[in-house]
Amino acid sequence: MIRFGMVCMKASEPLHIALVGPLPPPSGGMANQTRQLARLLEQEKIIVELVQVNSPYHPQWIGRLPGARAIFRLLPYLVRLWRALSHADVAHIMANSGWAWHLFAVPAIIISRLQGVPVIINYRGGNAGAFMQRQAWIVLPIMRQAKIIAVPSTFLAELFKRYSLPAMIVPNIVDLDRFKAAANSMVRPPILASPHLIVTRNLEAIYDISTALKAFRQIYERWPNARLTIAGSGPERTNLEAESAQLGLTDAVRFSGRLELQAMSELYANAQIMLNPSRVDNMPNSVLEAWASGVAVVSTDVGGVPHLVRDGEDAVLVPPGDSDAMASAVVRLLEAPGQMEKLINAGRDSVERFSWTQVKPLWMALYQDLARVKLDKAYS
């Protein structure tokens, strides 16, 4: 259990939030959002007890035993949950689909109910539709125990509405102080002579980095000085490195591995186009970070992405798995610097609504309302 914030004072007690979620590594969207929210709430003088769902295994070799590792992680997690929730005003549970829901979100919801702590389920993930379709019968009764379901996109809000679950939209947060366009980021012909493309997703099958490699092969044939940096870690790295070699891209493609925040912001600052080839998505942080950094976005039109971007205005959308369409979209941008600049400027405007200044009032209102619910119960 990691504690953020100031010590509770009797004279003026701050809100006490139990924030349940993952932390990097790996640097996935939910882990980054959890870490960022904890830091920002600390700056608002809120006490945050962060109960990490993906704590490192002790001893480390337990992580190599698929059956045993779940138990070694789950039991300490339940103890940390009970302790954190015993003195929390609100439980904020970062939730996702699959086993993560059953192993981590469900226990947090149940223990919160036992402790009398009102719950916010902050649900995210582009695979929610398939998950609900398969397991709604067991997921819905637990979800209805929450006082509030908060989602980052209209895509998820509309999905939950089909199951009679009202959801409030609270967008993801992007750090506009860290991710920002360089002063000299205007598109100029010297840049277009050696374009730098990036992919900033974990190396997992659902993100389909293979399609980005195939698309880049076509771009590389027209721009021999082009570069592609793939920033992320995951189980597909060996296969992707082999595919890159087979495509003759070894000298042009760099697998940087997982980057810390400063290195990631520097990568964006030195890129012109970000490719998001995902097959499943909700509200990718990579799009927000690219917008903030003055980088053009070419993305697949899956899940919540069409709800997030305006095709042809602040991003270009292509079908999933279509490397030809992705390559063509990049070529059109590289051959029309003026259009690319319009896209970048529109992205900078779009990202403003995901700043902490815009998102903070939404979370604060929810926390205050739920804290009053608990207080009213205590004195009723």
C-alpha cells in the first residue's frame, strides 16, 4: 500500500480516497492514469491510499509459476484493501475487463460494501463490449453495487446504457506540462525528407503492431531516410523484431522498449506522425499525448477512437488490419505539409479538454458527493 498526501488533521480533515489500480510497469493506459491521478490528487491536498493491484512478487521467482503467483499476489492485496478501506471516505476502483475484473475489482467492491465505503467504479478498456456480452450475468450484479460508474468515453457510456447502467463520463487526463509541442515543430520540407514515425503501445496482439510495420515498409520505399520507433514492451517483441528483419527494416526500425515519462515526452518531441494500429481500443492515451506534443495521428477506427477524434480534422482514421490504408494516409500527410499542419493544430485544440484543469472539477464533485453519503449514513 502506497500513501500519498498529507496526514489527516482534526481541525480540517481532507478527503481520504482509497485508489485501487495498477501502476507501471508495464506502462499501460490504466496504470499511467492511476499513477497520474494519485499525484494530482496529492497536489489538491487529498489523502490517497493507493492499493496497487500489480505489486511485484515476493520472492520474484513466484512470478514464473502461473498458478501460485495469483495466490501470492491476491492474499496480500486483500489485506491491503481491508486496511485502506477501513478509514477511506470513498473507494475509487480502476477496473477493466477479463480476469483483472474478477481478481481485483470484485474483491474491492465487496470489501468496500462491507466497510460501508461508497464506491466509484472507474471502468475503462476497449474490450468491454465482448466482455459484457459473455459475462453480463455475473458482472452486472456486482457493478450495480457501486454508487457511481465513471467511464472516460461516450463509447463506454453508450455500451453500459444498453445494460441499464448509467455511467458518468470523466475523461482521461494528459499532462500538458510534460507533453507539449516543441517551439520549432512546424512541418518543413527538411523534416519531410526524413520523417520520424512512432508507435507508443504495449507489444501485445490486440495492438497489432505488425500492421504498422507493414505500413512503414511502404513508406520506407518512398522515403529511404524514414525512421520508425516502437516504444513499448510486451510478449510480441520477439515476433515483431523478426518481422521487421524479414521486411528489410532492421536499420530503419528501433524497438526502444518501455520508456519512462521523460524519455517518452522526448520521443514525441522528435516525431512527426504517431501510428495507432490497435484492433481494440477505448480512449488511447497515445492519441492524447501525440496531440499535446504536436504530432499528427493516424489511427484505426476501432472502439472508442471514432468517439474521441474527428476523422480528417484532428486525426486520420483507417480500418483495422489494413496496412495499405495506413500507409496511404501517412503518404498523403507527408505529401501535403499544409494539411498535416492543420491536423496538428486541431489536435492541440482538441487535447485541451483532457487537461487536469478541465477534469479536476468532475472528480472533486463526485468525491464530495460520495463523502457526504458516507457521513450521512454515519449520523443516521
